[in-house]
Amino acid sequence: MSIFKDKQFLRATAVLIGTMVGVGVFGIPFSFAKAGFWIGFLFLVFVGLITLLLDFIYGEIVLRTHQPHQLVGYTQLYLGTIWKKIMFFSILLNTYAALLAYIIISGEFLVNVFYYYSSFSSVGFSIWFFAIVSVLVLFGIRTIAWVELILSLLFVVIIGLIFIFGFGKINFSNYAGINPEMWFFPYGVLLFAFGGLPAIPIQRRILDSEGGKLKKSILTAVMLVGFLYFIFGFAVFGVSGEATSPDAISGLVDFLGTKIIFLGSLFGVLAVSTSYIMLGTGLSEIFSLDYGFSKRVSWLLVVVPPFALFLGGLRNFIDVIGLGGAVAVGLEAFVLIWVFVRAKSHGDRIPEYSLSLPIWLLYLLAIIFMGGIGYTLIIR
């Protein structure tokens, strides 16, 4: 059967795509501009590969365990309470920062989308965005999965339109320069952009009895996202060059005019909506599955804190994603590696796939993630 006729496979793949594609994508062209295109491209390939390996690792952990959990629950099951607290802190920091960032930037995007039709401020639009996507989080996995599929397809269309409109105005000399002093800049941005671990257990449940398709679903999602990130970074940086803005879109105004503002902002709304829904669902499951809270209480614990911070005046987009970027994701990845090692020998289920990874590779991954944390904290 063709994968295009396999609704479960498409839904599971769309869930991971929707979780990965979020605010981080808008920082990719800017990171290319800071470090140089080819350095950025090499980091895109590198981070994409380690993300794929990490997602495979998590997928095997999920398949080796009968009882469904999220990251915190698997960590406690295989490593104990202390590691569980470390994992929970990193996930909470990363997810709340991301949800807050989505609320902040959604208002800016919606102002551009409805510029001629509404006088709402960015704060007002952010509040409406929060209300709508938070309700979708409460609806549950099946509604979310179909929303993810539709929005992911629309996201591909928007990326294609941006590429078509921008290709004719690309200045290929923009790709020539490099900046060795900023060589590490793309790492944190891309690690944040590729982050999608909370979606893996949800993929497994969507696939149900066809768990053997999980690995293929992960591979398809990561490859598609990596390709779309490359196209977006290539087109935006090629057009705007040194004028590339941190949000990617505003720097294109002088080159492509107001049409790109509308298209880019529409793309932004789609991207942050899918990621908010999936990250919110993942954190809600941590509270319900791993801590025993009811569905509604778990939902409130997800949506109230970031919204309260927003209402309290915490609205600096760059500061928020800086805190929840490479440090939190890197810490999650570091702990997950040792969960995987333990699950290999203590899992209570035969998985549909099993990775044969040498121990030196796992140590190398751990060093990379911890080194990234240290380097990020030092340069900040």
C-alpha cells in the first residue's frame, strides 16, 4: 500500500512535522547570515542527523515499554527519581519558553495577516491566538492529528510560494562569505528548530498495532523538515543577504514587497499553531500520565503559566527562545541517551525495531550535547 493512502502513517508523520516546525525556523536564515551560508548548511545537516538518531533512540524506548509515558515517565522508569527531576526541569523550561514564544510572535504575524481588515494590536491578536490553540490542545489527539495534517500541507505550500517569489531575486554572492567568529551560532537555533521529542509517543499511539512503521515515519518527517528548512534558509538568505532579520520575514520587505509579508506571516501563524498544539499536548500528557493529574487540571497547568507570564509583561521573543533553546534541548537529549542504554536491557516489550549503536557513539553524542550546553552558557 502506498504511504499516500496510509492515513495512520500520514497522521503520525504530520504530528512530528508539526511539532518540529515552529518559531525556530524563522531563526535559520539569520543564523546562516551570522555564520555564513555553508557553515550554516553543514550545521543543518549535522543537527538534522543527530536529531534523526535521537528520535530513533526515543522511538525504540517507546516500543520497548508496554506502559505509555512521556519523557519524564520513561526517565523515572529506567533511571530513577533524581534523573526524572532533571528531565522534568529541562522539559518544563523548554516547553514553557516555547509556548510563551509562540504567543508573543503570533500577535506580530497576525497583525500582518489582517493588516487591512483589523485594527487589533499584536497583544490582542496574541490573546486570541492563545484562546484558540489552547482549546485545540484540550480537544485531544485525534482532532490534533488531523489539524496537523492539514496545516503541514499548507505549510509546504507557503514554503513553495516563498521560494518561487524569491528565487528570481536571489543574489548568489550572498552564499560566498563565512564568519569564523560566529561559527557556532547556528547550532542552538537548529537544535531548537528540529526539536520534536514529545511527538514520538503520540506517533506510536496513532500507528497503534502498526508500530513497525514508527521508524519510517520518523525518518520521513525529519527528512522533509530538513529539506524545507534548507529551502527556506536558502531562499531568504539568498535574497536578503546581510540584511536578513532575526524573524526572517521583515528583512525581505525591501526586496519582495508587502506580498511576502503576508505570505511569510501566514506561514508563521501555521507554524507556531501546529507546534503550540503538539507541545501543549505533550506537556499535558506528562502531567496526566506521569503525575496523575486529571485531564482538565493538566491542561490548565500547561496553558496558564506561559499566558500569565505574557500578561505580566514578559514579551521579549529573543530572550525567551534563548533560554529554552540549546540548553534545555541538549539536557533532554543527554538524559535520553542513558534512558536508551537502560531500556535496552530492562525494557518489558520486544520492539518493532532495534538500533545497534556502539557505546562510543552514545558517549560522543552525550559529549556533543553537554558541550553545546557549556558553550552556549559561556557565550551568553
